[in-house]
Amino acid sequence: MTSLLRGCLRALTMLALSLLCVLPTAWAEENVGVDLMAQLQQFKDGSFDDKARIVAALESSGDERAIAILKSLLAGVLYYRKDDERVVIVKESDDAYQLTDVLNGESLGEAERRDVKKIPINNALRGQLRGALARLSLSHKNPAVRLEAVKEIIKDIDADSVPLLREALTKETDDKVLEAMRTGVAMMDVGSDDKAVRLTAIENLGDTLLPEARQHLQALVEPGGVSDADIRFAAAQALAQIESRRQVYDFLETVFFGLSLGSVLLLAAIGLAITFGVMGVINMAHGELMMLGAYTTYVVQLLMPNHIEYSLLVAVPAAFLVAGLTGIAIERGVIRFLYGRPLETLLATFGISLLLQQAVRSVFSPLNRSVETPAWMSGSLEINSALALTYNRLYIILFSLLVFVALLLILKKTSLGLQVRAVAQNRDMARAMGIRTQWVDALTFGLGSGIAGVAGVALSQLTNVGPNLGQAYIIDSFMVVVFGGVGNLWGTLVGALSLGVVNKFLEPWSGAVLAKILVLIFIILFIQKRPRGLFPQKGRAAEG
Amino acid sequence: MNSRKQISTLRCIVGAVALGMMSQWVQAADTIKVGILHSLSGTMAISETTLKDTMLMLIDEQNKKGGLLGKKLEAVVVDPASNWPLFAEKTRELISKDKVAAIFGCWTSVSRKSVLPVVEELNGLLFYPVQYEGEESSKNVFYTGAAPNQQAIPAVDYLMKDVGAKRWVLAGTDYVYPRTTNKILEAYLKAKGVKSEDIMINYTPFGHSDWQSIVSDIKKFGSQGKKTAVVSTINGDANVPFYKELANQGISAADIPVVAFSVGEEELSGIDTKPLVGHLAAWNYFMSVDAKENDAFIKQWHAFIKDKKRVTNDPMEAHYIGFNMWVKAVEKAKSTDTNKVVDAIVGVKVPNLTGGTAEMLPNHHITKPVLIGEIQDDGQFEVVSKTDKLVPGDAWSDFLPGSKDIEADWVKLKCGNYNTKTKKCSGQNF
Amino acid sequence: MNPLKLFGNGRRRERSRDSAGAQRHTVTSGEVDVSHGPILYLENVTVSFDGFKALNELTLYIDDGELRCIIGPNGAGKTTMMDVITGKTRPDSGTAFFGQTMDLTRMSEYEIASAGIGRKFQKPTVFPRHTVFENLELAMRADKRVWPSLWARLDGEQRDRIAEVLETVMLSDQQTLRAAELSHGQKQWLEIGMLLMQDPRVLLVDEPIAGMTHQETEHTAELLISLAGSRSVVVVEHDMAFVRSIARKVTVLHEGHVLAEGNMDEVQNHPSVIEVYLGS
Amino acid sequence: MPNKGLLLRILEHDTGGKIFLSLLAVAAVLVSVLNLTVPEASALHVSTYTVTLLGKYLCYALLAVALDLVWGYCGILSLGHAAFFALGGYCMGMYLMRQIGERGVYGNPELPDFMVFLNWTELPWYWFGFDQFWFAMLMVVLVPGVLALVFGWFAFRSRVTGVYLSIITQALTFALMLAFFRNEMGFGGNNGLTDFKEILGFNLQSDATRVGLFLMSALTLAVAYFVARYVVNSKLGRVVVAVRDAEDRARFIGYKVESFKLWIFVFSAMLAGIAGALYVPQVGIINPSEFSPLNSIELVVWVAVGGRGTLYGALLGALLVNFAKTYFTGALPEVWLFALGALFVVVTLFLPHGLVGLLKRRRKKAALKEAPT
């Protein structure tokens, strides 16, 4: 649920950011309107350089509408009508376009896609626009926005934006923003003539991890940098300091990557740990159940296009149901006739996986489906400018652990769990004790499948939602379960996470492909040595 | 199509030996058969099904115009099921059994490589619509997609001049097209004075989905002060997670622009494009191009596929060009005989969809404009640069040691890989 | 149903430990040294499945050629004892010797078998899809390595031997039937027949008469008695009447160790035995 | 070469086998005659396309027989048999590559084209010798054989059985696939090996050669069938079945189960390798997707459909399923995966003994009257 909170928080900042454009920053003058009109007309057919000029002009014009225009230009909703060449803001409604005049905001009704022409911008222009908007938002009341602004400015800092920073520094209260601003100023100061200023600047830069800071220091020590020995020395030290700290964070980063890869494996495998580990059913259609989960997410998003933020929260239970029910259907329809014949089960379920794939192809077309990422899941949590944890990975790690714990509780605490374990250990005895084993089988399989579906929701945030989604994971997840030890959830947890981390530490020197191969070979050999995995089931029952 | 079904059913009953008779019966029908060899199932179905529909549409149109040489065109659709040996098998079937006049098909290089010997052996015609690595020119194959010099090099030029990129990441899926393209680019960049420590090359397996480490490496590589750009030859499925990771790790197009050679409108239709805005792609056609041929083509496509949301993309244009060239050549030669068509088609000019004309060159590649587009949030591309004149496709790259001495010319040399040094023509299957 | 049953991968912990040892140990049959009398030595054998001691310091000697009955309540460790002797289970501690020389704890099942210890399971296990004849043929003492069995052909002598055993186990008329089609009793017989084909020095017979008619039971009794002398026979049985009918010496197992030993009467009057069997 | 009497003795009690082999012989002769002698115009002409197609089927049939040996008779469900097939194929492919010589597009006498444009300067060591036919053929059986030996030795020794084994065999072929996709491996990466010119000096594009290859496949299949039949009829075969049905019992009557499993596994792997070697020159390409786990599982279904544990059932299954595949992918592409998927389910649920299962039951009854071997 932390996810929801953070989600709202981020949503807020978004909102704040968008409020920005309506804040009046200067007084309009009579002639500006005319002036603007003139410039806007040049927008449509001017070269990118012309546009750059116009943007600059608009920024300095101080007209409050200017900001709105810049924003819409950046957002790429600024068009002009082909017939009367009038510059308009376009709002896309499913088929047609809604036009509003850019200056006086009056509605101009609808238009066909090909009646209007977008005013193209390129990356250079985007950069400039961001910079402009940033400079205009240094004094914004939300520190997050200010931080973004400062960072934007620092990216390509120049003499004339430094005064802005200095001025802002005096009023700044938030530490993070302060650090950023100081860094920005320092970047300029390392170039100053006053040696003392330079040294302090270098010191400041040494304390931050901003890559830009490092570059400025690099520039100093590089041959043909500065002649002054002390400054060189100071810079070199500062650099060393930065490097050593960076290495630590790089290590942490790799661990995080490993864990997140592991968490994906865990999600993929944990459902299997139930069907395969507890029931002994080889479900080759497991991957396709995940695929169903992913498609459920897609459908949910289709149904609630205006609440993407919450779509995942809806999708999780939905996917659980869809996949779970499918699973129960499979169990009742096929698997129950094959208990005690694992190899046959394997074949039958493989057939089912083909059927499911082709069914999805026929229903949703073979093309991948685009599943949107809610705002609160995109972007990353900046620990500092050297280490940033991407939110989607972060949430998926948390989520996978959540699922794991939930499953554990179900199996250990609920009566269903009790019955499941009873059936797993001695089906006849269980039946004798009045447990409806058939019912338990169905539910257990449903549970495992449902979890697969939930995993699918997570995957939809990481990779393609397409008919082949399942195949990519099935082998890995079997590997994890077998490696961890069949019938042992903890084994699955440890197995998944460790495999993930190992993989990530191998990757740098072996490359992605070789890493995967090595891990596979390792598992194959491992199973030879310990055929029952990391945490084998003990006890006479297991002696079979 | 229909008669083909009957054939197959019959074949199923009568069995292999009777097949001979079938083919006789087929020849009796007075149509010109056109083979369509695109995977309709398996992993490649994602991209290839669209091309099948495109061909059906084009053939449909041609028939409305009264067919060809007074005969109706008949499409013969087969499904090689993304299985490379099956491509060769189906080609053999199309040419020797169904006696098709020409085949339009293939997407991946390997499928083309698998088909090539068969087409040459049976002297058929193949029109190959996808951008590829070059290093090939066959008498029987016409390459209507881009050669590396019609996509990669102009894109790099753009990044150098207009974006001012100084450091380069060449990221690709580990197969022939990226490998070759990156080799060419590496050579080209070095020729332009880029130091090798400013070039980072990275290969990943097909459908690679965990991009965390690689993207963070790119990020580090890009934070060394010099403007950095990524040239992506990453294949199909791997792109979505790649771009998602880029966005999540906060790499915007403004910081490190990515120019892709395998990401078109169709691929984008499967991605949430908001985070991608500003990243680039280099193609010879974009759906967003303003040209009356294009508008007409799109209208036609939407009418045919009965879905206003469906996009058009570069390989579709390639088929459009290829098909029209073939039609023209057949009319010119007044026959569908392979050799006549091969002779007739070189020099044929047809309009492309971007308001220009495409010409078939003696090396069996065509002339194309090169467009650089920026991804917009509506999944379309905004053209930001266009080569002022048409670029002729170059079969053998001048930047590869192996092939810089090799030439392809089917008019004068009558050879697809003529070594100007040894004055020898090698590797011909006839 | 227990997944691990399905995977048939039980008991592998023991395997991985011993297999190395098994490699080092080559044994050709018929060299059993019984100079000191006993042919089987079990000394202080302990086997425990996490905590539960199936065998507890069990010490037991079987003399060459004797017929020994072993009785005891369920869980007394009878079957586990056989597992130890046949190498199916490795003891946690203690020693098991076949004659003076062969350390059973370091030999693998097939080595023990070819060394001359035959075993009949509690639940009759034969090769269901083979004919009765083939079952016996497979069991027959012969070179059982891979390549030889690829070229192996039956000679007349061997055929006679099989025919002979078929007679003994009264299955001559069923020899072309698949074992799966036999009755429970007949399966018991077939398995005994397979034991005979191996012609081992020691026969371990686990509940031979389960599911047998009265006549069959008597026949079994005769057979076992006739076998004794030339071979050592160890019979585990619940049916007291049967035990009484064949027993020379009886050993009572309880909670994994020997509770009492002696002839039937001695054992039955043994106080602790009475205590254990009280009511049963 | 076994003499005629022996052949007949081997096929004793194997009606299915007799039928199949006679059909095979007839088809082989008929097809090649109709292809070579009858003019193309004639209605009776069998096109080279058909010949090659049938040739391919025969290779698959051989592969199916190989799998049936381990699965049907020994109960080892290998989901990695396509790997052995592909390895055999690669060995043959490497030979064919070397035969191209300087007729490659770059005209390099030593290096295959893909090495040239990856700027490789010399042939990697593991390519040496493959210009010799005999060496290549040796490798065709050795490479898969050795892999099977090493893998099996580990697996059977530590008593990995049942589903575990299936899963790690699948992992094995998956790992191999990833490995062969890598261009650094020097096997042409995703494009694999293709554009072959000639085999033993015969032009691969001439009809005669294709017919020759077809006949070769037929012959190999026949011989392999005889050998396989001999093996399963031998005492070794009976032991293997015994291991499948009651592994412990087999141990306790003195058989070293591991060795028997290993033997049959390696033997089967070699057969698969040979099948692959015959397959490659006929389809004209070998690439890593041959390793894909899907192929192995499809192979399993051929055997399942035909009926495992009978050898000729495997043949039947391989031919039928592939014929159906050719038909469907031509006629109604969308349906193929549905059909295949349904096939899996139906067969496992309702035909545990495959198509010949019904037949087989009758045969069992007959077997009762026959005298034991």
C-alpha cells in the first residue's frame, strides 16, 4: 500500500508542475499581443533556428500567455490549421481533434486529422523550452519542482543563468535544492580567476555526485586543464573522493538490479512452487497463465482509460481471478485425469499452452499490446545522483515479497492451507479424514494459477504484452523451483533472488547471453549434485 | 486462395504421389499467381501478418485496374510459421508446384538466406521488403528495403551535425543485421575521427527483457560530458523493455537520444510512447509524411483492413514500391518469365509514398530518400530531417574490409558479387 | 499424493554419499567367506529418518544355511533392516558384512545382488509387461553387464533351468502370460521364482504368503524349508501359524533392536515379548 | 550388414515393422523413379519438392524412433532430443560449408562467408577436419554421443529421474540454443549455416542428388529401424523395459541400472545426430532455432500420437503429424497451433498408447499364443 501513498504524492507533484503555467510571472503590455501574433505566424514554417529565436523572444517577453504557449509547444499540442494558417492548441478526442485558439483560448470546434498540421519541434528546441520553463520556475513553491528546475539548468549551465541561481540561493530553504544550487554555482566558480573561490568551489563539487560536477573537475585535471598545481591537486582529490563513493553506489546498484531480476523470477516461479512443488503437477501452461494476467491488465486499462493510476490495483485481483479460474478449468478438465502420470501432465499442459497462445492471438491479434505505466510507477527514486532506484522495479520487489508472504500465510494459517498440505502428504488419509481432496486439488491449482496471473500484471509493466510473453519465463521459473527445492517455498524465494543477483554480477564481464547460459549450466550441474535442490524436503514421507 | 484450399484438401486425400497432377491442374487456371511468403504464426507473425495483408490489398487493387497482361492476379498465401527451413520448403512449393510468377516475402535475414538458394536454383523472383545488412545481391532477388547506407549512415550524419553527438553507443541484438550495421558504423565513425574509447558496442540476445545494467552502463557512458547518442539496432520485442528502462532511469531524448533502425509505427503501436517522445528513428517512409500518394495509400489501407487505427510502416511502402515495379516490368517485358522480367525491371521508376520516385538499380537495390523522425506521443514520427536527394542502395558496403572491392551489377557485369581486384565473380548458384 | 513419490527420486541423499564408494568396489559372486559360521553380520546398525530411529543399535547374525524368521510389530524396523542389507538404505552408524569380507555398506544394490543376496519385497514387485518366462530369464544368474546382455542368447541348459523353476513355482502353464495378468498369489510365486533364478546365498523374504491360498502357503513353507541348508533364508512374516510351521530360530524386533531370540516357544514365553504383543 | 535370415528373425512378431518397411521400400523406389524418369509434364511426375519433403519426413521419423527408444522403452522423457538432432545437423552443415570453398560470396577459400564479414582471420580450431567427409560423419555420431554420455552419466548416476530429468534436458537444449545464437561461437549465429553447394562432389541443387539424399534417408531409416528393433528384442532391450517398469527390482536382481540407461540414451542420441545430418542437406539450412525447446516437445508429441514403445508407432506419428503440419500451414495457417495443441491434450487423455495402441492390444492377445523368444 506504500505504493498507493507514493503514487498520490507523485500525482500531486505532477499537478503542481502543471499549475505552473498559469502562474502570472509578469505584467502584459498592450503591444505584446500583436507582437506574439506576428511571431506565432512565423512558428509554422520557420526553421528550427527561427523557432529557437522566437522561443527566446517569448521567454523574455514576460507575457503570461507565453508560458502557456511554450508549454503546449513542448507538449506537442501546438498546431496550425492548413486552410487559414491559424495557430491552435489541439486536444485529441478519440477520432477528431478539438481546436482552441492559442491566444484567446476560444474554441474553434473539431477538425480532421489531416486538416491541421503539427508545429514540429526537435530535441534541441525541447532542451531550450525546458530550460526556459525551468528558469521561470526557480521560485516555485514546491521544492521538488525547484530541484528539477535547478537540475535542468545545471545540465548546460551558462554565465547568464548563474545570477538566477545565486539569487535563488539566498531564498532557498530546502537542503537538496540548496546542494544542487551550490553545485551549479560552484561549476561556474571553478572557472573564476580568484583562486580561493576556485578551491572552495572544487571542494563543493567534491561533495556532490552530480555527473556534471565530475565533468567540470575532469576538465581541470585533464592535460591542458589548469596550470595551477594546487588547483590540479585539489581537483584530483575531489575526483578520487567522488570515484570511491561512486564505486560503493555502483555495487549497491548491481545488487538492486539483481534483486529486481530475482523478484521477477520469484513472481514467475512462486505459482509454480504451488502447482509443481506442492501438488507435483508439471504445468507447462504456467507461462500462458502469466500472459493471461498481463492481458487482463491491458483490458482493465481499456475499461478505465481515465484512471490509469489505479488500473493496476484493479488489475491484480482481476488477473488473479481470470488466471485462477482458467487454472481451475484446466485442473478439472484435464489434469485431474492425469494425477500420478507427471509426464503425461507435462504434455497435456503444454498442449494447453499452445491453445491459450493461439487463442490470445486470435482475440487480441498477434501484435503486442501497449500497457500504460501509471505515473507513480515510472521514474526513479533518487537516493542521490549516483544511485537511483527505478520505481517500477522497487514496487515489483516489494510486490513479489508481499505475494510470497501472503502465500506463506495461506498455506500455514488457513484451513485451506492445512488441507492442501494434508493432501500433499497423504491423499488417502486426508480423504479418510473427510477432506474433499478433489475440491482441494482444484483450489490449490487455482491458487497457483492465480498467482501466475498476478505475476503477469507485474510483467506487463516490464516487458511486451504479447502472445509469446509466457514462453520467455517458463523455463526460468522451472529452474528456480527445482533449484530452490521442490515443495519448499523458502527454497523458491532464496533460489530466485540468488539466481537474479548472480546473473547480474556475471553480466558485466560475461555479457547478458553468456551470463544466462552460465547460470543454466550451473543449475544443471547443481541438480546433478543435489537432485532435490537447495532445501530438500526431509522426513520419511519424502523417502517415498 | 480458394483454389489453393481445394488443392491442399485434395493433396491431403490423394497423397504425395498425386501432387504432380495437381500442379498440372493449377497451371490450367488462367491467372498470374503471386506468392506471398510471410509468417502468419510463430514469433515473426507480429510483423509479417501486416505485410501479407498489404500484398493482398495491392493485388486486389491491381485486379480492379484490370489485372496484368489481361489476366487476373491470384495471390497464393503460405505460412512459413517463423521456421527458417520451412521458408525454403514453402518457396520450393510456390515456385515448382504453384508456378508463381513472383514471390513477395521474408522479413528476417535468416529467412532470406534460407530462401535464396531455392529461388536461384528454380530461377524464381523474390521481392524482399525489409531493411537489411546488405552484403548480398542475387540475380533473382530484389531488395526494396533499405541497405545500410540508406538508413544507418544518414542517421549517424544527422546525429553528428544537428545533434552534435560526440560519443556513440551501438546497441544491437546479436544477429547478422546489427553486427554488420555496427561494423559499418564503427568504421564510418572512426573515418570521421571518433576515437574508439568514445564508441561503446553492446549485443543482447533476442527478446532480451532485463535492460537494467545495460541502460545504467549507457547512462554512465553518457555522463562523461560529451554529447552521447545511442544507435539502436535492437530487434522487435526487446525494444519495449529497453525504452521503458531508459525512461525509468530518467534518460530523456534530450540527454541521450536513441536512433532506432527497427522501430517503426507498428512497433510503437505496442508501446506506451509518452516516455519515448523525442527519440529518433531512421526510415525511408513515415506514416506522418505529407504526400498525396501517402494519404491515398493510408485511406486505401484503412478501407481494406477495416480499422481506422491501423498504422502503415516502411516495409509496407517497400512492398508497395516492389509490387508496382514488378507490374511495370512485366508490362514492359510483356511476359512474367523470370529472365525477361529481370532484364526489364532494372531502370524502372515508380512513385514512392513520400512524394518522390524509386528506381531499380543494376544491383537490384532501389533509390530511397532517408528520413529521420522523432517519436511523438501519438505513436507517430515527426520528420526532422530528410536527405535532399535520393540515396542509391549499396549492396556492398565500402566500409567493410571484406566487401569494399566487391561490386554488384546485373546489367554490365551480370554478377552479384564481382571482385574488382581479382576480377572474379564468385558465389553464384547457377 | 506426495510429489516426491511421483518423481521416483527418493533416497537420493544416501546415494550421492555412497556412489563414490561403490565405484571402488568390484565384487564377483561366489567368494563369500563363511569360515566363521555366520554369513550376515549386522553390528550396532542405526538408521534414523530425521529423529525417528528406524533401527537402533541393531545387532544380528545370520548363520550360513539357517532358516531365520523375524517377527515384530509394525515399525519395528524389519523392512529397514532388509533395506540396509540390500544396500537400499545406508546406516548412519554400524557395520553390515556379507561373509567376512564384503562390506555391504559400501556396495551398491546391484553389487550386493550379484554377490548373492536376493530379496523378495513385501509387496510383490515383478516386471508387469514382461512374460513370466522373461521375468525369470531376466533374474537368471548370468553376466548382467550391458554389452554382454546385448548379444546374450539363451542356451538349452538355461532354458531347462527356467523350466525347472517354472515347475517349482507352479507357473509352467502361465509362462507366456504377462506378469501383470497374474493373480496376487501367482505374483508372489513369480517373485520367489525370480529369487531362485538368481540362486543367491541369502534369501530375504518379506511376508511371502500374503494373499496366498492355504495350499499355496503350505507349498511355500515346504519350499523355504527345502531351500534352507544350501542357502540362508531370512523370512519376515506376521502370520504366527506360518512362522511356527517353518521356524527353527525366531528373532523378535522391537523399536529397531532385537527384543528376543530363540525358538518359537522361548520367544513366545519371553516376558517383554508378551508385553509388546499384549492384546495383539 | 546383417544377412537376410537375421533381418527376418529380427522382424519376427513385428507386423507393424514389416508393413512399414515394405511400404518404405515401395515408396522409395516409386518416388525416385517417378521423379527421375517420368517427364515433368506428365501427370505421374513426382516433383522434387515432394521428394525433398518426404526426405525431410523420413529424417523426422528417424528422430522419432530415436526418442521412442529412450522414452517408450526406457521411460526417460527427454525434452532435449532436438539438441542431438541439431548437433548432428551442425556437423553436417560444417562439412557442407567447407565444401563451398572459394565459391562463397567473398571468394575466400578457407573461411565461410559469415566469418569473413565478422572479420575473422582464420578458421577456429573446432572447424578443422570438417572438410573431410569421413571426419564430419564421425563427428555426426560422436558429438551428440559424447554430450549424451557426459550429461547422462551425471544425471543417471545421481539418479535424477522422471520430470526432473525432462526439465534439465530442456534446460540443456535451451542453453545450447542461446549459445549457438551467439555470433562469437563461430557457427554463424542466428543465420546459421546455409547456401550449401555440393556434397561429396554432387551438386545439391540437382534433382538426382536430392533423390539420392531421399533414398539415403530411407535406407538409413530402414537400417536404424532394424538395429533399434534388434536392440529392443535383445536381452538388453528387455532389461531396459524392466528398468522402466520396476527400477528397484531390476537393481535387486543385479543389474547396474545406470549403465543400461546411459547406453540406450547415448545410442538414441547418436541416431538423432544421424537424422540431423541427413536433414540438413535436404532442407538447406541449419540454425539455432533447431535447438528450441518447442521442437523437442513437438517431437515428443509425434511419438505420443503414434504410440510409444513400439518403434513403428513413432514412425507413424512422425509422418502423420508432419504431413498434417504441412497441410495446415498451407491451407489454414491460423488453425495449426490449435490443432497441435488439441492433439497434445487429446492424445494424452484418450490415447495413452497412441494410434497403434488399439492395434497393439490385439497384438498382445496374439503374443500370448506365440512361444517366448
